[in-house]
Amino acid sequence: MISIQNVNKWYGDFQVLSDCSTEVKKGEVVVVCGPSGSGKSTLIKCVNALEPFQQGDILVDATSIADKKTDLPKLRSRVGMVFQHFELFPHLSITENLCIAQVKVLGRSKAEAREKGLALLERVGLAAHAHKHPGQLSGGQQQRVAIARALAMDPVVMLFDEPTSALDPEMVNEVLDVMVQLANEGMTMMCVTHEMGFARKVADRVIFMDAGKIVEDCPKEAFFGDLSARSERAQQFLAKILQH
């Protein structure tokens, strides 16, 4: 579903991604982790062309992102993206947030978009809040709305960029529960996250990045299993986050 092929990216003279290659198969859940500044968020933003890259290619459902002829808005409409800071429209109601892209991008009628949006709100446990505005919801509720909004576009893949890092600890689980449900339903997912419990629970594979490179790319059992088989950098990272 996603094929990342020798991707290199620079900000000026600074190389932020270095020869990154991996694949995500249909129905697979891949967690991308690593220290801050390792290139995780940049890599996932390259997958739907929110960040340009200078070398290599990324294919999403066999469509090349590097190909100048690719209709990027059309491609993005098939790739669900959930951001760290929700990115909901504050002046629109929750229902309007869920409907606007369905109507403007997919060409659905307002009635059809509303029906789909309300069904997804029910699914993430927020049907009672349909009339409210984002500012009236907690962070965890807003992030669940953001997930519902992404799902409303019927994406072939979902990308998550640290979806719980801006949340209070008590709200993290309500978002992770929705993500676990999606994973169990067979959604193809690529998640940048520090939530190792989530990774252990639902990831098929774990990618570990450091200094713009993919250092580890292995099944979760191997990543969390025999730590001595991991790279020294991955061992240091795991030792710090798994001791608590």
C-alpha cells in the first residue's frame, strides 16, 4: 500500500532524511519511533506530499508521489492524516468539520456527508457532541473528531503523526482505543508515536529512526524481544522508555 524507495530530503544543507526505504502492506500497522529530531514526522508527511523530498520516490497504492503528473490533492483525499494538534476548523461545528471535505473534495451531497459524519461520530463515541464547536471539547475528544474526519474520506491508508503527544495523560487512552479498533478492523496504518504499549498491542512492524535514517525495521516481536539483537542506538532508546 505504501512503498518508500531511497527517499532523501534536505532543508538547505541539512539532510533530514537519508536513503529511507520501507514498505507497508495492505492491512498492516507500522509504528515509527525514535528520538526527537530523528525525521519520523518528516517521513510520514512525505507519504502524502505535505513535505517535498528531493530524491527517491514514494508510491501510495501504486501512485507515485514524485511523478509530476500525479494529482496530489486527489491522492491526499485517499490518505487519512491525523496531526498532533488536531487541526480542526474552530469556527465550524463538529458536524461541519466532518462534512466540508466530503462535499468539496468528494462531491457528496450535504445530506450524504452529514449521514456519514454522524455515523463516524457515533463510532468514536461523540454523537452527543455533533452540534458543538472544537473549543468546547477536550483534547482527547478533538483528536477523536480528527480521526472521524479522516475516516469520512474513505481512505485507503491512515497516517498518524504523534496523535497523543499533545494530550493530557488521561485522554491518551481514549484516542488509542479508537486507533486499536481501526487496526483490528484491518485499516492500513503508519503511526509516528512514543506509545510503546500501543506498538506492542497492535503493530505488525516497528521502524526505529535516528538522525534521518531507518536504523531498525522489524516485526514488533523482534523489536521488543531480544534487545541484544537491536542496534546500539535502539537499545539506548528502549532502555530509557521501557524502564518506567
